[in-house]
Amino acid sequence: MNKITIDIGYSSSKILFNGEFYKVPTAISFAADTGIEFGESIVYEFEGDKYYVGEQAGNDEAFVTTDYKFLNKFAPLIVYHIFKKLGIAGDINLITGLALTDWGKRSEFTERLQFLKVNDETVATNVEVVGPQGSGSYAAYIAQENLQNDIPKTMCVIDIGFRTINFLYYENGNVQQSKLKGFSGHGVVSIIKPFTNYLESTYGLPFSEQEALKIFMENEFYMGGIVQEAIPVKIAELKNQFIQKLLSSILISEKKLLMTSQKVLMCGGGAYFIRDVQLPPNVVYNTEPLEFSNVLGFSLMGKG
């Protein structure tokens, strides 16, 4: 049986297959019929419409990917695209997770992924939704640091994703349900939205959040062949705003647990933004690349 683990995020989907990590944009757009048969494009027919997925869809026509409705609607298409991209067929064990704020919907999400019906083809999968985002990073950290026999007595996990920030608290390796919190809309999207608006107002052109995120992460942008020197300045300003918001609001609400825990794991792709910030000595990170920590942990948590 083919075992594949996918962390379906709102900006990108992280994949672990046969010991290799992959990442594809979680982007969807309607397929345009230009009437010109030139160049390559992969069009998927899904639930009555035709779509581009991934890199092909990462333009200003891409759908906004910041709510569970999008994920529930298009996760089968995204997973199918990943299978085709990696040449996966036959018996498939799919391991995945969900944001903490969406964890209550795991049963319907599991059912949604059991049969992928795309292009008049049905692909059956054995689905395991093993945990909320953040729990995977915890499992990965324990494995990466060889702490299986020396589990921290208390440990906070702050998973900074594109849409959400997930807060988990562990005692002796067991997550404490009463202390779980999800901060929807407080992830990286909280600065990508204003950055997208900045690009559109500055250059008078439409930009998708996927395009804006790519520019943001590359810290560089060309217009008319000329590097735009104002872009890195704006990015630095927004990163600082994100850090200040994180430190002065979300982390303050959990200050006691954070200060008294043996370890505090900062994880997820958004953790890159705070690596250079002076934080207490109990703050730790996964092994880089940080954005793959959840998918690694989910793989370890899966039974298949």
C-alpha cells in the first residue's frame, strides 16, 4: 500500500512520500478556454466545472483559500492533483490533519477524501485524519530530539499557519483538551491581506494572495524589469507588526502557561518570522524546514 502524508494548508500543501518532502500551492482557479491550442496546461473536471490546480492556478484569478468551506470543497481535487503529480496509484493510505478550529469537522472531512472523483475517475483512499495542526509538529519535535524516553513534563505548542494559530498544551506527552485554543484569521494571512492591498494600490494591478505570498517570501519584486526597493521595506514593516501582535495579544493570553512550561515549541511556516526575536530560553523550534514539521509528525502518528 502506498503511504502518503499531506498537510493541506491554506497557502500550500506539504507532502511526505517515500521519505521525500514536497510542497504545492493550495491554489484553485477556473480553467480558461482561450481557444488557442499552444503550450501546456492540465485541466481537471471536478463536480461539474473545470479547474487549474497548484502552480497553474496561482494568479489573480485564484480563489481565496482562507476558510474551511474552501478546504472541504476542494481538498479532493487538491489531493487528486498531488497523486497525479507524484504518480501515485493503487492502494493508497492517506494521512492528514486539520486546523484546530476545524477539528470538529474531521468526520465529514474524512468522508470527503475517501473517494476522489475527478476527470471521470474515482480514486479510493484509506484516510486517517490523525490530529490537529500543531500536534504533528509536537510529534516531530519529540522524534527529532530523541525525547521518546524523556518526554517534557509540560510543553506548549504554538503552530503559526497561514490562516490560523493553533495553541496546544501537553502534560507528560498528553494533550490537555481544556487548554486547546485556535486563533482563526491570526496567522500569516493577517499580513498577507494588507500586503496584497498594498501591491494593488501601488501598482494598479490585481494580485492574488498566492502571488502576494510568493513576493513576500522571496522578499523581492520586479516591475518593468526594475527591482522595487520599497518592497523589502514594506515586508519588514509588516513582519514587525505581525511579531508585535503575536507578542502583545495571543501570547499574552497564555502568558502563565508559556512562562511555566518546560518547553514552548514555535512551529509552522509562520515561525520563520520570529526566529530572530529574543524570546525566553524555553522556546524551541523544529528542525528546518519548519513548514514540514506537521506533515512529518502526522506521518509518525499514522497507523498505516
